Amino acid sequence: MFFVLLRFSDNKAQARQYMDAHNRWLQGGFDDGIFLVAGSLQPGAGGAIVAHGCTRAALEQRIDGDPFVAAGVVTPEILEVTPAKAGEQFAFLLAQPA
């Protein structure tokens, strides 16, 4: 499982220009079953994604395809987490990806 932090860079003002493409990219991650949750870092610091079911290398490649990343609007940070305990509704997170 991964936590992806997308922190705004000095190019934050360009976010509006790439927002539609970024949202399509996000939807692709959900459609592919890789992204579980996405939201904003508060206050206005960027975004965060919870990802699961892929390798780090595959996730890095996916993140590189984010229009925000490509345009330097955000700087990504990937935190890899090995879940040890989970509530029943999140038990699927305890299985390691193939």
C-alpha cells in the first residue's frame, strides 16, 4: 500500500491550466483499481492518494504520467506502507500485491 503526497511547487499558479487533465488521470487510477482514495492536503498544500495493488515501480511510472507532475505543478512523494492490522472493511489491504 502506498500514500502518495503531491505537494504544490512554486508553479502552483499553473494548477488551473492542468486541472481537467489531472482529474482524468486520477479517474484512470480509480478505473484501474489502483487508487483507493484521493483528496486535498490542507490548507491548500496539494493532494494525497492512497494506492494499492501495484508495485512501487508501476506506481512511480503512473505518478510520472500525472499532468501536474509533468508540468512541475506538484512534487510527488511516495510512502510505502506494509499494513499489519486493519478493520474488517480494509482486510484486503493486508494481502500483498502479486
